[in-house]
Amino acid sequence: MEHAQEEEACLEQTQRYCVQRPIYNQELLQGQLHRRQRTPQTLGQKIAHSCRCSSKKAKSSLYSFMPILKWLPRYPVKEYLLGDIISGVSTGIMQLPQGLAYSLLAAVPPVFGLYSSFYPVFLYTFFGTSRHISIGTFAVISMMVGGVAVREVPDEIISLDSNSTNITDVLEYYSARDAKRVQVAVTLAFLAGLIQLSLGFLRFGFVAIYLTEPLVRGFTTAAAVHVFISQLKYLLGIQTSRFSGPLSVVYTLAAVLSKITTTNIATMIVGLTCIILLLTGKKINRRFKKKLPVPVPMEIIVVIIGTGVSAGMNLNESYKVKVVGSIPQGLRAPAVPQIQLNPAMLGDAVAIAIVGFSMAVSMAKIFALKHGYTIDGNQELIALGICNSVGSFFQTFPITCSMSRSLVQEGTGGKTQIAGALSAVIVLLVIVAIGYLFEPLPQTVLAGIVMVNLKGMLKQFRDIRHFWRTSKIELAIWMVAFVASLFLGLEYGLLTAVTFAIITVIYRTQRPKYRILGQIPNTDIYCDVEEYEEVGTCSSALCSLIQWNKDSCGSLLLCPTTLHACAIIILAARRKALKRHAREIKAANEQRKKAVLKLVSSSKNDVEATAKHEIASDDLPVNGKFAESSVQDMPLDEHEHFVLPKANIHSLILDFTPVNFVDSVGAKTLKSIIQKFNEVGVFVCIAGCSDPVTNELTRLNFFDKSITRELLFHSIHDAVLACQMKHGSAAQADSNL
């Protein structure tokens, strides 16, 4: 009672509308509308139009290719400059230690991490469309690069006499190995950049939608585990080989555990101290976020403290603590990347290009939504492609957006990529002037920085509980991406995860959910009858919401579990009754012929009586083939006595609102189903069919004399009213007879 009163009060407060119009089917609606006259263009005209250049078109293309030309002249200096300066300095201070740390993951000397933190960042300022993301080194991409570098240039590929104790030989060995690994990393950057550029110019920015959130998060979580385990040897000061490929994480962990007794205590103490300081600093920044003007730059503080302690106590020589080593001053001259390497690297470059773009565009969309602007996925591909391909001429390895730095750049007041350019200037200052000061920096400090920055990605294990509650299929995608990437390696893991995600899409497409719709009383609104108590099926028509495809629709309309039972019962009963009656008439005709041959001398009345008696007493089978010709032999009196089962459904309405396209096979299936229902007296009509779908049906010769556009209706309510009127007219005609 209270529920009814609340409902009435709610209805009184809502606004109402009342519209009187005809019942529109496609034929009537198109008759009242006038299409715009459009002159079709030939292929040559289309090509000529696309190649035609005007000043406006050239200006638009230039602005699209270099977005900085559009926003820089309008840059509000008073409002944005201070925030960009603070943000740029903060991000640049963070770029420095991360560039050094992630170079360890990429298996290249630290200075190349600095190069990768300068050139791409500066280039993205001109070509990127996001105002807030921070381009540069990133743990996942660096780990993928390092895996390829170690696979292509393992430790054993450079010969070194095991009995040699000459320090010069050892240095030459490491220099030769590192030089080859740098070539691999630079080649990967060049190839990944070309792939991204090609995809961008071909307008393939939409590929990011196929890397769903569960897939990306499962993949990055596995990558975080890879990175964490790979840093254990630096944290503990253990000498182990680096592994790549399937089960590399298992081999790495086993190698570390097998040599755990050789842990360098001094290295471990320094590393753990840095981790504690970093975690404390991040907690302070998080707790006093509103009170601090800028976050405390704990990473650069830890780097400075670690460098000072290492230099003051001579940790390298006194306690065998490994340090960063030589950092050459100045920038290198540009050089063409050497591409005469393993062709298998092309597949690795594709994976790096796609993952890098996915990470960048997903982060860019978050900030764009938050600050009310849009990004261009195709231009982001072009920007990243330029950063990687052009940067490779200056010895950079592949880069993408860093989540932690992007959050700092946005959180410290950054408004545009001016902040990114300033962060690149700070890195340039270190490369040119003071890079040598960081040579005593212990590698365990960099390992601690990497591990702490993985905290956010390792928290993604919470996704398991979230997806368990929300979607089992998304949980399966997350788990497959995680397990495959963890044990098969990041490249094969990504391929496996994408394949599995596509399979889930196919699975859900082939097993769509269908609903029976009913009318909300006194409205033209139709909802799921199983979802709402107030909604009931139409008394005179059945409406079914169908997401059409050629395989599922046929089973839908002929399967009792998905369509209303009465429709299936009446369809089966009518077809069965027609078949049975046809068999009876055929048998009766045969019996009549036999009776005529046997009783030639009998009168005509006796023959008919005998035939009728035999028909009445004959026990005929139910199943059998439908003989259409036998119906023509049916006597008039047999027509009068035969009655089809009474139908409690006379119309079937298919809601085509969610249908985007229909192919030739789907059109044939739909046509066949409509004809089958029409045979047993069930009228089938389609509601909410869009113009593109209607045009496709027309091109596929769907419409003919028996199936016209009159069965297409503008809305479900139009179709329901038309079915009611059609049934009412038929019922009135039957009553008159």
C-alpha cells in the first residue's frame, strides 16, 4: 500500500508529455519524409577531393600534427607558468633517478637512461596531445627491452678467458657486451617508433580498445613481479646471470635463492635503508598532501644521500658495493641505428609499440577526462613514434608514459607540456654538467627506487577480488594475462592474453542474452518482464529483444529456453497438426482407392461410408514428412472438421534497436524465420531498425512481395499497436463468418 502511494506521489511530481501521431511503419514514415538530394561522387572525385589542399586545410593539418602551434600562442602566462615551473622541476628531479634505475632493467649503461629521459620528453612537447602525462623511461617497457637485449646478447656471447685476472680484459668484455646490448635497445626503439608512426598515419589509434583494462592490469602486474624479482640481485649484491624468455622469472628467482648465502651485507643494508626512506617519504606526501606545496622529492634525496655515503665511505672498494660507474659528460653525436640484427626482434618491437601506446593513451584519457579536454589517439601514436624513432638516432631505448611521474606532474600544478620540457632541461643539465657526480651511486639504491615505484602496480592484485564480484570473464582475462605474462615472458604473455580476450569476445557474441519485453502500464515504455514486477507481457503480442546474428537468432526463435514458451508451443503444435492431418488425408485417399477396387459393384454411398469408417478407426502415426501435395486432395468436409490448435500468441516483435549491421547470411536466416512463423499464422515484425540496417537489408534483397517494408516499425510501441489492430481486424472478420 505504501509502495503504491509513493509511486502515485512520484508520478504526480514528474513532468508529462502527450503526443498524438499515426502508427509509423517504415513505409509510412518514409512517405512523409523527404531525403536530402546528394550527388554521388565517383572514386576519382573522392580521391581528388582528399588530395585538394587549401590554406584552411593545410593549417588544420599542421595544427593536428604539431599541437603546440595551437595552444602555445594562447598560453596564459600568469595562470599557468608558475604551476608549470614547479611541476617541471619536481618531475625533472624524479626523471633523473628513474632514468638511472630503469637503465638497469633495460640492460644498458645508466647514461642511456638519461638520454631516454631527455630527447623523447622534449619531442613529445611538440607533438603530444596530452597536457599532463610524463613521457620517458618506464619499468614495464624497460623490462621488455632488457629481456630482448639479454636474449640477443647473452653473457656468453662475448668470449672471456676464465683464467684471466687482467682488469683491462674484464672491462673490455663488459664494454663489448654493453655496446651490443645498446645496439639492440636502440634498434628496438627505432622499430617500435616506425610501427607506431605507421599505425598513427593509418589511423589505427582505435587498437587501444582491444587492450581492455583487465588485460592491461593483469599484464602490468605480471611485469611488476618480473621487475621486482630481477632487482633482488642488485638489492642483495648477488652475482647471477640474467635470464629471458619463458620461465625466466622462475630461473631468476632460483638463481638468487641458490646464491642467497653470498649476499653482500653492506649492499643489503644500504638498499633496505633506501627502501624504508622512500616508503616513509611517500607516506608523508600522501598524508600531508594538502599542506605541502610540492611533494617531498624523496627519490632525489635518497640518490644524493646514497651517492654521498658511497663516496665518503668508499663502499665500492671497501665493501664491494657495486656502483653506477662511468657517466660520460655531454651528448653523443647522432648515429643511424644498426638494423642488421635478428629479424625476430620485429615481433618484440610490435609488442613494445602496442604496450607503450596502450599505457600512454590510457593515462592520457584519465587526465583528459579529469580536466575537460580531449586527446587524439592517432596523434598520440604519431607522437610516441616520433619520440622513439627520432630518439633512437641519439641512442635512446623505447619509452612511454610513466604513471608515477605523470601523477607528480599533474599533482604539482602542471597545466601543459611546458612542465615536461622543463623536466627535460633538468636532465640535460645533469648529462652535460654534473653527471659525473653520480658515478659513486650504489646500484642497490637504484634497485630500491625501482621496487618502491612498483608498489602501485603490485596493488593491482586487489583486482582479483574486484573482478570476482563484478565479472568472471574479466577475472579470467586478468588471470590469463597475469599467468601467461609471468611464466611465458612478457612478449608471449601479451600475445596469449590478447588472443584469449578475443576468444571471450567471440564467446559472448555467440552466446548473447535475450530478454522478453513487456509494457509498463499506460506508457510506451517496454522493459524486461523478469526484472520488474509492474511489467507484464502484452496480452496480444510478444516482444523479444534480440541482438541479431545468423547463428544465435535461429536457435533463439526455435529454442524454448530463450523465447516465450507459448510461441514455441503454438509453432510446434500447428506444424505438427498440419503434418498429421496431411498424412491422414493421404492415407484416407489410399484407402478410398482400395475400397473402390474391391467394391466395384457397390453403390457410391456405400463406398464413401466404408472409406469414412476406415478413416475414423485408423490409428495413424504422428511423425512423418510433410506432403504438400496431399493437402490439395483434401475434401471440403475434411477441411470443415479439421481445426488447428488455438493460438495464445498471434504476433512476434523483434527489437532491432541494438543491431548495428546484418550480413547476407543473417538476412537469409531472418527471412526464413519470418516465413516459418507466417506459415503457422504468427505475424512477425521488426521494431527500431536503423536506416543503415534497412539499407543493408534492401541491398541484400530481403524485401519481396511477402516481406515488405510494412513489417518495419519505428518503435516497439508502434509495432505493438499495429499488431493489436491487425489481430482485432482478423478476429472481427472471423466472428462475422
